[in-house]
Amino acid sequence: MNMEQIELNHRLSSGMENEILIDDLDSPTHVDRYERFANIQEDEDDDLIDITDEDGSPTAKSENNFRDSSQGLVEPLDDFHIDTGKYDDFHTIDWQKDIQKDRQRHKRIHRDKDKSLLDKLKAAHDAWSGWLVVFLVGVAAGTCAGIIDIGALWMSDLKLGVCPQAFYLNREQCCWAENDTDQLKFNDRGCSKWHTWAELFNILGDNAGSYIVNYLFYSLWAGALGTLAVMLVKVFAPYACGSGIPEIKTILSGFIIRGYLGKWTLLIKSITMMLAVSSGLSLGKEGPLVHVACCCGNIFSYLFPKYGKNEAKKREVLSAASAAGVSVAFGAPIGGVLFSLEEVSYYFPMKTLWRSFFCALVAAFVLRTINPFGTDHLVMFYIEFDSPWLFFELVPFIILGVFGGLYGAFFVKMNLRWCKFRKTTTLGKFPVLEVIILALVTAIISYPNPYTRMSSSQLIKLLFQKCGPEDNFMLCNYKRNHTAMLHTGSMSGAAAGPGIYTSIWLLTLALFFKGIVTIFTFGIKVPAGLFIPSMAIGACAGRLLGIGMEQLVYLNSDWNVFESLCQPATPCVNPGLYAIIGAAAALGGVTRMTVSLVVIMFELTGGLQYIVPLMAAVMTAKWVGDAFGREGIYDGHIYLNGYPYLDSKREFVHSTIASDVMRPRRADPPLSVITQEGMTVEEIENLLGENTYNSYPVVVSKESQRLAGLVLRKDLNIAISNARKYQEDVVTQSKVYFSSHVPRYSIAGQPSPLKLTKILDQSPFQVTDQTPMESVVEMFRKLGIRTCLVTHNGRLLGIITKKDVLRHWAMLKNQDPDSIMFH
């Protein structure tokens, strides 16, 4: 090397400590740089050190490659495999790097498969490991769901009594022997084998003492179950609270939340889910089942390095697991796949669609084998009727859709306000006390009303039913002429009896109570799903409207529209169908789901012929809800918690450009970079010690600011640490080179140089300063990138990270830009 080059290198490396580095704020990760250059011959590297092993322990072969450097000549390490570094907590993954790494791994396996029988077996294992892992996830998800269903049913009935002859049986199972399960709909006593708490204390009969004792035990059991649930969550697994779907959506978009899908979370969430549902709180287990299934997916993925060591590939397993979660929650395998595609997944290639379907199928089969409800059906809500719907009924179906949209918009706004109030006040400091009070208040108010006393699942099952001539419980108390029916065989409608009018008032009270208490329940520190409470509210509204339509048709059967469509000997209107439509509308208004919700509902009920009414109601609910706010409840909680989620359904309609968003801004200090050549090891170590930034742009020179690439903080730390550990010639004054323009031999008296070309990303994503932000946002969404550099005529101007995009979007919507929890 001539003296001019030495002087230039010294000049380029001087003054760097006074600069300010770029706050990249992106996820630090170690990418396998050797994979990208495996087929490139680098003859110029023969006299330089290039050490980038992450764990700091090069192989024996690598250590032997160091030779005597007394002559100033240093021979580099041969290429060897580098494990991918783990992402830090609350950071995003680099989709492109992980996908690229997986392609290189697949190419290597495919290239070597013909070398030996072992390599062929490795290739075969790699090919079918994707199907095996989703099979195991499906089996685990179905098993967990079966256990949770059985446990929740049993503990729910503990509030009402116990089966002394077999304490492990719930109320329905206890009464199967007497074939008297129809009396369970309102009679807490149930049958002779089932004993209420009052009967256990020898307080017999329907008197005030019996009522008070049962009321007291109902409330005490509710408070105890709720207390145990929240204590287990607080002590053992804080991530086990809530629905889990907002966090699953964020994780599937590329965010890292360590422990959220771990073994303790799986165990505690499964247990506390049963406790929370059994306590009588207005919540469901269907949403948390998606979280449980994803925990299974995360755990099983570590059995296969193909998925366990690659976060992008792991998310394919998690997408399939979320489909399995919905499959076992509603007995809807197809609906689960569509739910994963429409609602939660961010990256969903075609092979993930097939594997998601297989995973959902396996999970449903396992749950059907367990048969937790004892009915040979996957869910409690399977309907037995198939009466056709009539054209004029589209009007009340659309009215139910309007109700679902209005209720959904109201619920989303009120729940988000309450959750924000909880987070910003002292109420959030007492989660245990909040759950205890809410459980007791819910139980005290619920018990007097038989429709709120029963669990939400049992209420939905009851409201979905069609009243037959043999049914005589309160909801089916019609003034039927059984003698005429016996002689004529007519099954026409009948006038409402006293029980119907009582049910109307009780259902109205249940509708308002559940609609209000669910606002305060969703978001507490126990597993809390939203599907079942929303469906129960919609089913109440639908059943009320269905009863009204039924009586309208019965009392005005001579109207032309009714006379021409209704057959004389059969019921014209089925209130149970209206309950189904209302349940779908309310759930659609709250979540803004469309296609997947319709499929889930007809799989849930078995009512395939009711797809058109379901579609009409769900689409109306979405349109009405979107008129008051386009975000559903899960998206609302994502934004409330500040998760870095770029929703693909949101449109960027502003006219800003990249230079408006990039950093540094006008008031910020000038951009600081690492030069491609000339900086010493000491200077780089000082920079790494002075800040916590996660990546640094590399330029040709400080004067030109020509972009050369991007280097990650973790790569720099690993490379320099290994070089210092295994090569004594690398010292603090050794020059660091990120290019091939390096001296072939060290000058006498000067330390050996250190070349780090392979940790430099020479093709970072970049845009010009005039690029519209619509294009930048689409790059972040569809490519899954974390960092985008901004240039002008090849000169580096600034940097845009995912956080910058989210902050900019929040500022344009007059929101707090500092609420984004992202690094």
C-alpha cells in the first residue's frame, strides 16, 4: 500500500467519534451472510481476516487456518456455517432475510441429496416435516380443546350444584340416565340425581331459603373461580390474559413477543380459561383457543430446525395453528382456514393454505373423537331444523344486520375507551381486585334472570332451537290446540302464551345486561374471548325479532305477502333462525369479519341453506359498522397497545413523500455513518459502546456519502469479538474494511487489517427522497422489510424504519406518535 492510500484511510477514519449515529430502532438479528456468497470466489481475501461466527466458538478447522503472521501476512478463515441469531424481545423480524436464508438451506439440501443415503433421508425429512409439524399441532390443539370443553362444562355447573353419585359429571351428564335433560333449561334442580346446594344442606322445595342458599353459593363459586383464574395469570403467566388474537395478529406480522407462545402460557391459559368461563363472566373461550393452538404450534416448531430457527417459516406453522384454533372452537375447519387467511395471517402462501386446512382437519377429527359434549357433534349449537326461509324475511334479516353494525360500533368505541381508562388510571394497578369485583357483580345480577344465570353457550344453544309441539318450557310456551293438531296433523303457528311474554322481558333485560357488562369484561387480566358474548347478544336480539315476526305473521295471515308465501299447515317463521342471523350480525359488527364468519356460522350450526341470509346480515353489519369506524375490536386493541402492525386493509391516502418521513429531520443533527474503509477497531467499539442502535449505514467516504451498504450491530459485535479472541494481530488500531480494496500485506509496524465484507448487506432496500409514501408503505407491508434507506443521486440522505412509518401515520391521524411500542 502506498503512502497516499494510508493517508486517505487515516483521513476517512478521523473525526468519527464526534458524529451521531442513525437511530435505526430495528430488530437486531444476525443473518447468514456466508450463504449469500457461498458460490463466489474471493481470491483477494487470502491475506485478510473475516470472522463472523455468532457464538464466538469457531470450529477446530477454522482455528487451524490462522497461521504465523510475523511476516505481516494473515490468512482468512474458510467459510463455515453460521447459526442465525435470535431476535430480541419486542423487535420485528426481517422477512426477506429469513426467506432468503431458507431458500439457501433448501438449495443446499437439494444439492447434496444424491451424495449418500443419509443425505437422501435428510432431504425426505425436510420435505415432509412441514406436514408432520402441522399434524402434531392439530392433534395437540384438538386434545387441549377437548379437555377445556369438558372442564368448563363441569365447573360451570358447580355454581348450581353437584352430582353426589359421580361428582365428576356435569348436570346434563348426571341426568342422562333419567332421560330428563329438557328440564335443565330453567330448572336448577334438573333431576333427582342432581342436587342443588340447598338440597345438600337439606333445604328442600322451592322456597325462599332454598333460593337464598343457591343464590349465595352461585355468587361465592363465581367469585372463587374468578379469583383463582386471575391469581394464576398474575403469578405464573401474565401473557395468558385476554383474547390473544390482537397479539397473534401482531406476531404473525413479524413482531417478536418472547414468552407469549411459551409452555407456561399454554398451561396457565388452558387452566384459567376453564376457570374464567366457569365463573360466569361475560366472556368466551373461543378466542383464547386460537392462542392455545398457536402456543402448540410454537412449541412443536422447535422440534424441527427448519421452523424453529427461522422466524419467517415459523409463522407458517402459526398460521396453520390459528386455523386449528378456530376449527376446534366452533367445529369449523373450513371457517378456521378462512379466518386465518382473512383475519390474522400476514404472510399466507399457497402451501400454508393446504397445511392450514390439514391442521384444522386433524384438530376437528381429534375433538370429534373426544366428543366433549356427548352429542357426536363438535359444538353445542348444532341445529336440527331445515325449514326454508322466505323472501320477505330478508327485510328483518337486514334489520338484524343494522343492529349488529350499530352494536359493534358502540361496543368497539366504549370498550376501547374503558381499556384506555384502565391503562391510564390507578385502576390498572389492581387487576386482581377488578376481576373479583366484576365476577361478583356479574353473578349477583345474573342469578335472578334464568337467561343470564346459564352460561352464554347454553343460552345460545337454547335460542337457536326451534320450538316443537312437545316443547313446553318458557321460551316455547304457545297456546297450541293439541287436539286439532292430533286430528289434522297441522303444524301451523300459534298464539304466544304467558311464558313467551315473560321470556320477551327477560331476554330484553339479558340483552342490555350482557351488552353493557361485556364492555367492562373484555380486556381484564384473565383469558377473555369475545365470540360467544357477542353471539349471545345478537342471538337475544334475533330471537326477540323472530318472535315478533312470528306473531305478526300468525295474527295477519290474510295479508297477501304472507298468504302467498306461507303454507297453511306449517310454521311460516322460525325464531331460531333469527337468533342465528342475529348472532352472526353482532359478531360481524364487533370483529368486522365477513367471508370467514359466514362459513363459520353455517359450519357451526349445520345450516347450509341459510348462507344467503347470513351473507346479507353480515355484510350489512360490516357496512354499518364501518360507517362509524373502520377498525374492528382486534385492530382497535392493537392500536391501543401500540403494537407495530401495518394493516394491509388500511389505505394510505396522504400525499407525503419519503423525505417527509426519513430521519434525520431538519432540526436533527447531521446523519452519521460508518465509512467503508479506514475506521479502526477501537473507533467502531467506541461507537457501539456509546449507543444502542441496531444497524449502521456504510458509505464510501464521509465526503461523498455514497451508499455502500448496511451493517447490523450484532454482526459487528460478533465479528470483532471473535477476531480479538482468536487472532492476536487484531488490536484496537487495526483498520476495518467493508470492501475488497484492502492492502494485500500489512505494512511493517502496523497492525493487521480486519475485513468484514461478509457482514455487510450490500443490497439494502432504498428509495429516492421523492418516492411517494404510498409506495414506501407498500414496501414495508408486502416485502416485510424493517429498514429503508433514502438516497438522492446515489448519496445517502436518511433512513426510514417501520416505526417511522407508523409514527408518521399516527401524526397524520392526530394520534400520539409515541404510543408505538416498537424497537
